[in-house]
Amino acid sequence: MQAAQYTAQSLYVVYRQLPIEAQQAFRDLLSRETEEIAGYKNTEWLPLSDTSLRELWDAPEEDYWDDLYAKQHAEN
């Protein structure tokens, strides 16, 4: 249960760091009816968040997580 809680908290932290336009696009996506989402394409909102996500992912302090992931998923 804790892992799910941490995942939700992490997603919320990232969401709050997105530009306001990206946050609004994400809320709009979630509020759509199920049948409308069937034709949804990521290209509708991803460009709005690209700059913020790139800043987060390319930060030097994230290198630790990249290295850890590579070690955990290394082919022997």
C-alpha cells in the first residue's frame, strides 16, 4: 500500500510543477467521458509539458536514478 501512496504523491508533485496550461489540459482530459477518451492522442497535451518534464528529467541529481535503473535492468 505504501508504494501506491508514494507513486500517487510523486505524480502529484510532478503535476504541480507542470505549466498551468499543461495542468489544465490534463484536468480536461480526466473530465472527458469514456467514449471521448477512446480517440485521445498524447500529442494533444504532451508538448505543453515537454519543457517542464525535460528540466526535471535532465537535472544532474536525476543521474542517480538513471544509473540505478540501468543496474536493475542490465542484461546479464
